[in-house]
Amino acid sequence: MFTYSLATIIVLVVALIASMFKVLREYERAVVFLLGRFYEVKGPGLIIIVPVIQQIVRVDLRTIVLDVPTQDLITRDNVSVKVNAVVYYRVVDPKMAINNVENYQEATSQLSQTTLRSVLGQHELDELLSARDELNNDLQGILDQHTDNWGIKIANVEIKHVDLDDSMVRALARQAEAERSRRAKVIHATGELEASAKLSEAANVLNQSPNALQLRYMQTLTEIANDRTSTIIFPMPIDLVDKFSSKVDISAQLKGNQSAQPLDNTDSKGGKGI
């Protein structure tokens, strides 16, 4: 009986001594409590803990990836969307992370969900789709401000997906098509305006130099002669047409006057008139 009791005591002493030594990895810290009160933060490496009197809580200092579940929200322009995100955070103060909040991981998750709904609900749908960098920075700043008292540092926040209804997707497609059509019309109108300005400038230059206009006619004839066509159109200057038409009008007037003179002579000689 004595031998059995001695063996039991030896085993208990060995177990007690073994429980005094703890090995912490490089990314771990131990928050030590002495009789229920905070004592100190130890680690990494080999630490010694007094059994029964002291207790430890291990804290991981590595960056934790938190997947925020999909949240239903309504944007400022009354569009219902579903948004999910991912949050990267780490513990920078193990003492505050253990003493100031019951479960810092669950608290950070819940805070991320509520902040995601409240912040994104203040923006319009176009901003959710095009200004994600600004929204990510806003979310990170707000979360970091709230978790600062927990010893938590928000490293980054990224919006992953913005899911829309099929009707809203079709509406956005029509809007994008209308925007592309508008841009095409603006570009075409701008090109027409620039072309008309250049043509007006060219016309003024040719008007000041008649020889340049003749050279342009000759160049046009040369281009036509190089083509395999059976019909050749000779451009005629407008001033030549005007001169020809004026001469035709003058000759017509002269003929009219000559035809009217015999009638006048008959009236004068015979005393008869029509």
C-alpha cells in the first residue's frame, strides 16, 4: 500500500512539474492571470506557469481572414442588392483582446456585418459598382475605429460580390447601351464639326488663290484617269458657268429687242398697231 501511494505521489509531482512549462510559438502570446487577476503577457518560447495559482489564455497574433456572410441591403436609390465581403484583421494587444471583449473573433464578425449594411446603404448603386476602393477605405476606417478598444487592427476590407436581380441587370445593360450610343453620336458630331471647320478653311484658301483651284481640278482629273471607268466627269468652275449663263441672258434680251423693233416701225409708218 505504501509503495502504491508513493508511486501515485511521484506521478502527480511529475505531472505538476510538466504542467509548469509551456512552449509558445513565435506568433503566440500567453495572457497570464494570477488568482483571477491579470498578471502579464508572456511569450514566445518557453514560459513557466505556477499550477493552480496561474492560468493562461493563448492568443494568436497572425492575420485572421474573416468571410463576412452575404448581407441584404437597400441602397440610397432604393435598389435591393446582396453584398458580401472579406475582412483581414489581427490582434495587436493580447491583454485588451482578452479582457475588453468576451470573444473578439465573434465580436469582429458581427461588427463587420452591421457596418457593411449601414455604410453601403448610404451610397447609390453606381457607387457600389464603380467606387469600391473608396468604399473599402470607408469600411476599414470605421471598423478600425470601433475595434481599437479591443486591441484589434483591421488590416484590409474588400467587397467581394454585389448581386443584383435579373431585372436590374437588364436595366443596367440598357443604360450602358444608351451611354455607348450617346458617346458615338457625340464623337460623330465632333468629327463633323471639325471637318466643316477644315473645309471652310480650305475653301477660303482656294478662294484667295484661283491657280490653286485650277491645280485642284487637274489633280481630280488625274485621279479619275487612273481609275478603270468608262465615264469621265470634267469639273467646271462655277464662275465659268455664271459667265456663260449671263451671256445667254444678254443674247436672249437682244433677240427680244430685235423682234420688237419691226412692230414699232409698222406703227410709226402705217399708223396701225396692235
